[in-house]
Amino acid sequence: MKTLSFLICFLCLQSVQSVQSVQAEVVTSEVHYQADGVTMEGYVAWDDAVEGKRPGILVVHEWWGQTDYPRKRAEMLAELGYTAMAVDMYGQGKEADHPKDAQTFMNEVLANLPGAQLRFEAALDTLKSQPTVDPERTAAIGYCFGGYVVLHMALVGEDLDLVASFHGSLPSQFVRESVDTAPKGMLAIYTGAADPMIPQSDVETFENELKELNANYQVKVYPDAQHSFTNPAATDKGEEFKMPLAYDAEADASSWQDLQNLLKAAFE
């Protein structure tokens, strides 16, 4: 009887552990929303083992569009206990396979910044409406084109606790001409010293302008990092299209850890 009781307890324990394992997996969902006259396709990720509402984080894609990369970052944020949503800034889930197409898609958005703001705000509203999200605690991170987007949105007054740009373009001219108040949350800029697309002179100019605004910010420059240094696919893309793109594992790990620290501080 003791052996039978032990076996039953063991099987019950294994069953509970299996349920817990399933519950701890990151869950993802496609969401569709309207913005600027276009249907946008978002990708939401969360850990259903985390109880209650938690901070929500938007992830804005590179100029390639909402590929697997921003979706993977959303899943990584979900693993940390947040609810994250990979944003579609181009509409209808458009992706670019060639830099010419990427440039076209990106320019269409940047040529209409008020429309871009509508798309961003629709994504933010969609994120806040998720049942696992505390709408009072939000952040946004962006890569390349997405880095520009999140910085721009912070500068025009979007209510975000933290904005982080990874190898993103810097809206310095916009700051000089249009902004006279500090962003509501903290800004983090991660950039590579070996990135010809984001010259260090631009970084210095942008930092000086943030100082004039009395913004809460930090800038981290990685000495040998090139453009797209956080994306493991960057090196292959750079070789394929003869562009200065390269993955840098050290810079990627360092910037990601720094982001985690900032998120914890922002949401405490």
C-alpha cells in the first residue's frame, strides 16, 4: 500500500509540474487594429504563469518591417514578466526583402509623422487594452527605424515610462525646431561607434539637445559596434546587400541587460 500511495503521489506531482510547465510558457497572439486608414497587424506575447496585470512594452521594428526579429524580442520581454507587443508601423504586416523596398516603406511613414503618431498611438491603445497589461505602466523600445519612431514619440509627449532606441536614427532636427519640454519618461540610446549610419557627431548633437531640455536620459556607445548590432541576422544581411550591418554579441548582451535594469527601475 505504501508503494501504491507513493506512486500515486509521484504521478500527481508530475501532473502538477507538467501543468506548471505549460502555464509558464510564453503565449502569443495576433491582433488587428485600425490606424491612419490602414489595418495594422500586431503580435502580443505574455507569460500566463505571471498573475495579475503587468507593465506593457511596445517593440517597434527595423526598416525591414515586422519580421521574426521584433517578435522574438517581444517574446523575450514576455519571459521577463512583461506583456509585449511587436508593432506594425507599415500596415497589413508588410515586410521588405530588399533595402530598396525597406527604404520605400520607411520613407512613406516618415513623410507623414502625424500619421505615424496615429499608428503608434493605436498600437499603444491596443497594448493597454490587453487583459494582462497595467495601462498606467508602459514603455517602448525600437530598433533602427523603430529607434527613431520611439524617440520621436517620446519627444512629442507620449506618456511612456521608458523609451529605448537600439541603433536608431536620432531626430535631432526635430528637437531643435519643435520641442521645448522634456519627455515624460526616461530615454535610453544604445548606438555603435562604428555605425556610419548614425555618426557620432549626430549622437553628440542629440545629447546636447537632450541636456538643454533637462531630459532624463542615458547614451551608451559601443566602440566596435556597427549598425543593427543587436540583430543576429545583421551580418548576413550586410554581406548580401553590401551594407555596413553586423551583429555584435557583446554589445547586444550588454545593451539588453542594461534595458532590463532600466525597466525594473522604471516600473518599481
